[in-house]
Amino acid sequence: MSISVVILAAGQGTRMKSTTPKVLHEISGKSMLFHAIDAAKALSDDITVVLYHQAERIQNEIEKHYENIHFHMQDAEKYPGTGGAMKGVEVQHDKALILNGDMPLVTMDALNALTEGDADINMSVIKLDNPTGYGRVVIFNDKVQEIVEEKDCIPAQKEIQTVNAGVYCVKKEILERYIPALNNYNAQREYYLTDIIKMAVEEGKSIHPVIVEEEEFKGVNSKLDLAHAEEILQRRIKTAWMKAGVTMRLPETIYIDSRATFEGECMLENGVSIQGTSHIIDSHIKTHSVIEDSHIENSDVGPMGRVRPNSKLIDTHIGNFVEVKKSTLTGVKAGHLAYIGDASIEEGSNIGAGVITCNYDGKNKFQTKIGKNVFVGSDTQLVAPVTIPDDVMIAAGTTVTKDATSGDLVLSRSPQKSIKNFFYKFFGKA
């Protein structure tokens, strides 16, 4: 790989109105900064993230998920601004792609286009029907001549529709020459990365404009922007999976995490939420069901079922209002209104309505193990730790506190008692 990547992630993001750093806000299951890092890792083995605001917190989160990422701390007191962020940054390769950590929608095709050619600087440019509010990029003979802030535009320049998208691919020698020369002689007293364009033009360097799609270079600066970006990324994710063969009923109502994967012929009904690193194979997820970080294979869930993290369902039916957590079910039927937590259940077993595995004693979690061909009657409580072997029947309303033996009927009930004519006496009708 012959290109370095620098991701600017030092800003405070005050418009997010949150104690969470802007770049750590999630879009489709991943921090927006991680989307940028993923794109960068597909291009480069030399990635530097520039930090300042809540730097330690952001670095810790990155290091939980990625290796071989370099970090540079911006001296924002002395050198504020995007140009100040680049002061002191060292890159290994002959070109450096400079990205923003709040652009989670950028695509590989767009980044590849920015790295092509031999211009001193490739500059991303968006063409807008209404560029009001943006600085204009003046282009002549397919070369950038200057960037003019809107307030400084003459009437003819205000008609220009090309604006700066904020991503650059710059030769290392240009960075080494111009970044140290940046100054803050402006109203904001900040160091602007865009000033290297002016310097390059003055010295006759080649600055090539690369027209990009506005959607791909959308910055996220507020919760409203975050919601819009989520909608765009969700549309992309679902389009890709439908093209790969996943059937979706009313896809606009479905949520799919960017880390989730599918195999074979899968069906997702309206209102379904597939979260985390869930992997779905040849399965039917019915209306308003939620799958979290779980493996579902040749099974159906719902409607209104919930499969919580670290669960594995194979050849299994989970019905409405059934919740499964950290459990492995193989060839099981649990039709409705059950909680199965920290359990393993084998093929041929049936879990009746209202069954609960009592897996938590207030301090620790315990396992429930159920073998093959076990019938668990309705409203049964299985108080873990407990083991039910193959070929056992458990009567409805039973509280199971001890292990069973194959062939048993397990039953714990108070004898039924009837008091003759009590109804009439109670209501004074006797």
C-alpha cells in the first residue's frame, strides 16, 4: 500500500449537545469514526487519527477494536483549526489521504478516485444546485484555481456550483512544505487546511478537482445529521442484502446492523431489528422480532420474539413473546410466552407457555441443561442450576429444583381443594 491516511477527529462537536465525543456516536451499530477507519484500512497500512477533545476516551475505544493505528495529539491551544490538526503529523508514504472522522458515509469508490493520478493535490468537490452558504471552488481547465468564501464572492463567483467537500489527497512533500508555513491571520485566528490550496496555486502546483457525491461526503454535526446519515446507511445496507437474496417485507421499517450477516434464503418481516454481529442462515424472522449478536440457522423467530446476545438457534421455532438469552437451542419448539436464559436445550424438546429458567439468584447466573425429547409443561419454573436428561415430562405448574432421571414425570403441585358452596356464601346468595 503506497498511501497514508490521516483522519481528523479532534473537534469538540458542540452541536451534538452530548457528553459523548461526536465521532463516537453510532450509526448502524458502529461509531461514525469506525466507519472512516474501516474505509481507511482497506486503502492503507499507515493510518493516523488526530485527537484532542476527549482524546483518551476516543483512543481507548479505537484500541479495543483495531490494531496498528497511530495517534497524534493536536496542540489545539497553540494551533487550533484543521490546519493546526495537521501540524506535527508524520506520514510514511508518498501520498496522504486526509479524511474527517465525522464522515461515516464515504465509500471506497470515492476514496479510490481521490487517490488516482499524479496531481500534487486531489481535492474533493461537490456540485450543488444551490451552493448558498458554502465557499466556492473556482475551477479552470480542470484545475482548482482558488477557494473563495461566500462572503468574499463577487456576483459571478456566487453562480459557481462547485464547493469543497473537505477531503484531500496530498503528496507528502507538499504537506512537509506547506503545513509548517500555515498561519492564523484570519478572523477566527485558526490554522486552516484549505490555505495549502492557496499556497499551491501561488507556486503553480497541480490541484485536481475530483467531483464526488454529496451523500458520500456528508458530515455529521448534530443529532439531526446523525439521523439522516443513519437513514442513508440503512438504505445502503438493506439494498445490498436484498440484492444478495434476503427477502424483506416493508424494508423501510427494518433495521439491520452494519456488522450483521446473512446466508442462504432469509426472510425479514416488517419491524424486525437485527443488531450487532448476528448471523442469520436460511431463517424467517417474523414481525417486530429482535435479534441481538446471535446465530440463527434454519429457524423461525416471532412474531415479537427476542433473541438476546450469545444465543444460538438451530432448527428451532421461537414464537411470540419468547425471550432467549445466552442459550443454545437445537431442534426446539417454544411457541409463546417463555423466558429461556443461560440454557442449553436439545432436539425434540418442547417448551410450554409461561416457562421460565430461573437463572439468577441475585449474585450469580446458573445453567439449565435440558436433553432430548423433554416436554416442559406450561407455567414451569426451572431453578438453575438444574439438569433435565432425555425423555422427561414436566407437568404444568411445576417448580423444578432438582435434577431428574430419564423417563421421569416431574411434578410439584399442592393438592387441589374445593370448598362446597363457597361462592354462594361469599356473595350472600345462599
